[in-house]
Amino acid sequence: METKSVLKALTECAGVSGDEFSASEKTAEFLGEYAENVSIDAFGSVLGHMTSEKSDAKTLLLDAHIDQVGLIVTFIDDRGFIGVGTCGSPDLRTLLAQSVTIHGKKKVLGVVSTLPPHVSKGSKEKSAPEIGDIFIDVGLSKEEAEKVISLGDRITVNSAFRELSETIVSAPAIDNRSGVCAVLRALEMLKNKKLAYNIAVCFSCREETGESGAKMNSFKIQPDEALIVDVSFGNTPDGSEKDTAKLGSGVMIGFSAGLDKGMSNKLCELSQNANIPFTREIMPGSTGTNADAVGISGKGVKCCTLSLPIRYMHTAVETADLRDIEAVASLICEYAEEK
């Protein structure tokens, strides 16, 4: 598996929350190289298994959400402009004047309408827009637009996979296709090795809109433990070093009231012993990830988060370091392999 090419393929698939099937199908292709019984459920989550030779092996769930933030068509006005709502929480500050694709009966290109600064009045031109103020211009009349666009169609911002340096890349949907990529890489490392656990894999849908994919599948699987792989905040020039991690600093191991401290400590110990770079991510309350849902599913599941830092979260230019994906994968392998 070539991590960069897999990540590129994953980020090129549209998969806004509630309409993930394009991304699901591509991910299922990759998962089929390593796991058994690969399937896509009715909601778009991708599932698979790897079985331990140990008769008494517990079940470890590896979860990474597959959906991305985006927009949804809410109405078409009399002039043909498209009104929108949010799916998840895209950064509205970055949307004005962007090129977008509406995933309707066919793909429809559009641009986000914006008022030029020459005719903007007051402080409005300096503030982030509210979602009700955002319209998309598709160059069509209302009648023409309604032939190819329906209310409820999802919308993605057009961007591209960019290699900024040898290891740092930028693309849409790195949250959380990079987490999916890390799990796939870990499964490749574990192939033909003795497993300490039966491994259940869930690339879950709808995390950005309430973690429903992880809720239903953790309830169905009822694992004994779970590693939830997601992204977290990478350091930027205007960011707080206390609340972020540097790109290239490795895996961020979660410590939170909602996580199992024993797992967190064990993962830190494994990282140190295997020389895997890591930082501790302190989340005093909830984690804001699927761990919040998985941990209280069914009889309860011991959970820990493994995150990788990215910059510009919930924009079309999310930026990550491939070395951090490798670090997450290596730590999963250390935890799941029978030593």
C-alpha cells in the first residue's frame, strides 16, 4: 500500500454526511485487500473483519469515520440561485467565491455568490457569513435548475490533492479519510501476523452529524475494546501551542473523562517502546469523536482515541503529514499484534 496514492484516491470521492456511498464503495475496495466479509450497510458504513487464531480472543473495534462536512440544497429561488444548509460544520468563512459541485441527477458546477467589496456596506464585509446568506450560482434559470437539482442534494467544495512537500499534503476530506487510510495501513501491517484480538473494522458514516454510524455498528458488534481514529488540531501560526500538535509529531493519544485511562497509558507505553512518535491529547470532557458514542454503546466499550494533527479543519484545503498516518498505523499494529 502506497499511503499517498490511497489517500489521494479516498479524498477524491465525494461523501458528505448522509450521502457517503461513493466514498464507501472506494473504501470497500481497499478494505477487501485485508479483511473478510467486507460489506456496506444500509446507511453507508463499511464493515470488515480479521480473525485471530486465539480461541478466547477479545474483539477490538477499529473505527474511522468516512463522511466529510459539506452543504445541502434547501431551496431554489425564482432567479435560479441555490439556497443551502450545512451538513456538519464547514468553515463558513472560507466558502464565499468558492467553486462547488452539486451532486444532483448529474454533477452541476456552481460558484458561491459573494458581494464585491466595492458595494459592501458596514462591518458585514468583514464578518463570516451566516448560512442563510449563502447562495450558489449555477448559471441556470429556476426551471432549468430544477431539472437536474433536487432539494436535499449534497454539495462539495471543489479542490484538489496537492503535495506541498515530500510528506505534507493538502486535500478536501482529509478529515477523516486520513484516519481511514491509517486503519488500512495498519491492516496491511497486520496481514499474516498473529493477532491478539479479533478485529472488527468500521469506516462509519455520519460522524459529522451526530455519530450515528458508529452508534449503530458498535451496538451490533459489541466489541470489548475500541480504537477510534480521527483527526485533531494541527499547529498554525495563529494557533495555541497548548491546544494543538505540530504536523509530523506523530500520533495523538487521547486522555479524557470519556476514555479508558488504562488504554491511554498502555498506548503511550507501546509508543515509547516501539519508538513511535506521539503526543498526549488532553480532552477534559467529551472527545468530539465517535468514541463518545462507542464508549456507551450496549454494555459499554473501553475506548481510546488515536488522532493525527491536521491544519485548516473543515475547509477544502485540510493539510496533513503522511508521517503521522504511518505513526497511527504503527501504533494500532503494536496494540493488536500478539507479541
